[in-house]
Amino acid sequence: DTAVSQTPKYLVTQMGNDKSIKCEQNLGHDTMYWYKQDSKKFLKIMFSYNNKELIINETVPNRFSPKSPDKAHLNLHINSLELGDSAVYFCASSSQSHRSYEQYFGPGTRLTVT
Amino acid sequence: TQLLEQSPQFLSIQEGENLTVYCNSSSVFSSLQWYRQEPGEGPVLLVTVVTGGEVKKLKRLTFQFGDARKDSSLHITAAQPGDTGLYLCAGERRDYGGATNKLIFGTGTLLAVQP
């Protein structure tokens, strides 16, 4: 059983295009996240949703727009893609009711912008 | 700004050797988590330490949280090729005016254990 799943696994597109990445979790968690991992493997949070409400919005260009249709899904739409958007994007989830915010990650989506 | 610095950045050792990875910060964290990430996969949680000075053991892995809750270390005894991967520490911090917690990830340590 896949706990946190993402689609697609790989995404190759040209500059200026608009693309979406989907994420689903079946853990019953109430909080979901999007992270970006750059070429140096540094992992940085982009957004977080709790019960479909945006609670963390780091300094991310407004070309990136997350959408949470329900607690189990958090999608990421990116407009006007740029070369610098190339990275691996990870979705994660956690339960705010737990004492420590241990996160469960999806397998990642490798985005390549040409 | 990198809040959590890991050292070393890269480590290549022979099977059977011992190693220690350090995770240092000038900030205090509510808890500290260690993850391992393999190529093409997402990070997987190994352990969470919460109390200053806490030591946790997971088979051949020993994790320690500093007394001041600003730093942590991961010690691996008798490393095996299966330990190969990217090790990430992550500090939990209260943010957004106390509205929520978030994880700040370290800079990562890439470990290669040669058979």
C-alpha cells in the first residue's frame, strides 16, 4: 500500500509551459506539504496545508499555486515554467495531533525544464 | 540562510568502519529528526529525538540530541553497503507567529559504503 503517492514521477517540459503535479496520501493525516530539492540535495519547504487550509507559504514565486481539494490531496500547479524550476518536488504528510511533526514523503517528481 | 549545517558533506568508507555525522545549528529546536534518502526515493524517517541530551539507538545507529537542543549526531557502527544514502537532519521549529510547526532540513551528508 502506497502511503504518499505523486504523479508524474518524471516531467520534462519547455520554458513557458504550465504543468501540474498531483499528490495523494492514504494515511489519514491532516497536514500536507510541498518541498523542493535542488541539485545540491537541499530540501526546502514551499507550502503546507492543514485540513485544506494554507498555513505555510514560504517565499515562493506566485507562479506556484497549491490546491487542496480535500485532506488527502494536495496538488501543485506551476505557470510559465522557468529553467530554474528544474528540481525534484516532494509531497509529504503528517499528523498535527502527534507530539512531533514526523513527515512521510512521496517518491518525488523530477521536473526538467528545457 | 542555512540554519542546520551537516558535516561531513560527503563520506566514502569501507564496510565495517564506524562513522559519525554531525548536525549543528545556532537555533534551538523543539525536536530533531533524522531521515535517510536513497536515489530516486523520498526521505524516510529514521528517528525523532525530543529531549536535550537524549540518546536513541536503532540497531547499529545511535542518535544523540545536544543538551541545548541545537545540535545532533548520528553514529553508525560497522557500516554496511545497505547504509549507503543521503542522511538528512531536520529541526522542528515553531513558526508563523506560533501558528504552526515546520521542519528545517540540514544540508545533507552523502554516505557511500564500499563492500
